[in-house]
Amino acid sequence: MTHLGTGIGWRPEIADIVEAMPGIDWVEAVAENLCPGHLPDSLLRLRERGVTVVPHGVSLGLGGADRPDEQRLADLAARAEALGSPLVTEHIAFVRAGGERTATQPLEAGHLLPVPRTRDALDVLCANIRIAQEALPVPLAVENIAALFGWPGEEMSEGQFLYELVERTGVRLLIDVANLHTNHVNRGEDPAKALDELPVEAIAYVHVAGGFERDGVWHDSHAHPVPRPVLDILADLASRVTPPGVLLERDENFPEDEGELGREVATIRETVAAAAATPSPPGSRSTPVHASDVDESVRGRVGLAQAALLSSLVAGTPAPEGFDRARLAVQSRALAGKRADIVAKVAPELPVVLGASAYRTAFLAYAQRRPMAGGYRRDALDFAEDLLLTQAVQEPGARRRLTQWWLERSGPAPLTGRPVARALRAARFALRRG
């Protein structure tokens, strides 16, 4: 298993800070934000210095009912090859549901959602991981995720679920100790019990991150310092096995210099060293990976359950029976907020044109009416189109700038259909009036 050392999540906003930080052995970059033919200069410089770069995928949806998308797999493989990475990572989660399999509207969560720890869900996940393993040029590791809610009728604990997953596929694990803490607060799950049950010798590396608690719910924000309980879980893990790599994640609220992040990386390194686990021998759980698929009826059952849940979270349909409705409401608000934040990053002109506060208010109102179905760039265009159709922007200068922005990105012949045609006419009218 590849020894990685101590690392940090590479993000464009902190690229200079990461390059300047001493003692960084490796970095992890969000795979979907990289173009193999045009890698950021910062990552190229880090590679020239011998720093390993691992692509971390967020959009495969390996826990979803459908087979992994071939193009997404090919894109992830291309990024691994372009970076010369020793492995790639993804999540044990679903990110979309509905569509032809369930005869329902295709929906995107815009974020990672937990799969139920049931035999059906495990069968589907194992089959999808086998498909991914065959398509990727390097080993795959999958990450446990944070959850605000649990599924009714679960048949296994997290540790048991991960143990069987490794036994059946030989996949490696990316263990996020911050997510174990999140599930402890939100679901009452004991992190020590999870570590007792999961195959620690299959760990490829470990994530460490911060968050915050509000009204008894822990939010895995990746925007706050790492709290002591997360470091305690890291120490417990490191006392059982020496992890091949440990990495600090930070996605928001970036410090202005390397001081804060450097201290956190140093604390993580010291925590692992102080735990002083005896290095474990190479794991023996890697079983032959077979290409067998799962029965379509199993995919169908999983697909229907996921579509019903996702529809309640993003389209306002009733919560499926057995779920904690209060927790689903928290998750729904979190998804909408995350969606607004990412659209603001994808299309930073929109908060500038509308004003930051007005943008967020308008977007959250739009999100209540319009579930995301085509990714964040499409979502940004649809949001602007919706503002034009509803004439929600009254200030002439802002309306003109929004109109120009939408026209430039929609092209001379936008998607056909009466609503879009109406929006185009409204946009041209706004330009004439501006």
C-alpha cells in the first residue's frame, strides 16, 4: 500500500499557501475541478517537487441505483493518469436519483447523501465499485460520509457495512474521522465501535476536517478548525494501525496565510505520532474482483427508495415513511445552501450583479421551485433565466447586466422551447430598455 505521509487538500484559493507550507508530502485535489490537458501550474510545480497528487472524485455516485456513468469514469481515469497518481478516491454515497429506471423526474442532490446500510444497497454498491475498479488505471479507495439523518430499517452498522464491502470487492478505504464524529453527534453512533468493526488494514488514507454544531446537529463544514473530538478519533485510529496517509481538508473560510493551516497540519502529524501504533503487516483482505453485476430488481428497489428520499429533499414531496422529518428538513436546507454557494462559485458574476444578500435570497426561493437536474453550470443559467422570466430584477442596471450575462452564455440559439424563447424575448427587451 502506498505510503503518502501528511498532506492537505489543494484548492485554488489556497494554492500559494499550500506551495509555501513546509512538510507537505502530498495533496488531494477535487477531480471534477481539473482538466487533464490544462492542469493548474501550482499542481505541476508540486509534482516537480515530488509531492504526490491524488484526485478525489465527488460526482460518480457509486452508491446510486444506476451503474456508474462511463464518461465520468473515463474522466476520473484521465485525471489519475495525467497526475501520475498512485490511487483515486470517491465516496460511499448517492448524488442523483430518478429517471428512466423509476419513471420519475431525474434529480440531482448537488451533494453526497448516505446510502442505507442494507443488503440491497450493499449489493448495488459492490457491483458499482467492481465496475469502477475495472475502468480505472489505479486502485480505488472509497470514503465514509457524514450524515444528518439515518435510513429506517438499516441492517448493519457502519463498521459491518464497510467490512463486508472490503471483503467482497477488495476496495481500499478512505476513512474520514470527522465524518465518524459527525455520525456520533447526529446519529448516536460510537466511533470506537466503528473502528473496532471495520478492516483498518484496508485503509488507504485518512481525512481530518472541522465543522460546527447548531441546535444539536453537527455540520461537517470543512470551514472551521479541527476540534478536539475529531483529533481524539484520529488518535484512536492511529493507535490501531499506522495510516499510510493523513490529510487536512479545508474548503471554505480560508486563512490569509499558512500559519493557521500549518499549525493544524502539525497537530495532525503530532497526534498520529503520539498514538504510535505498531505498523501493521500488509493486509490480506484483497480478494479477487469479479465483474458480476447485481440483479435488476435489486437496483430497482434501491432506485425507488433513493428517488423518493431525494424528491422529498429537493422537490418538496412528502418525506418517505420512517424518516426523521425534522432531520430531513435540516438536510433540505443544507442542500439548498450548498447549491447556492457552489452556483456562486461557478458563476461569480451573479452575486455581483444582484448583490450578495439579494442573490442568496433569490436563489433559495428559486431552489424551492426548481430542483437541480443538469449540474451547477446549467443551474446557474436556469436561475438567471428564471429571474428574467419572472422579472424579479427591477433595478435597470442590474437587469441589463444579468441579461447580458445570460445571453452571452446561452448563445445565439438557446435551447428550444417556449419558456426559453420567452426568456430570450424578455432579455432582448431588457437590453433595449437599458
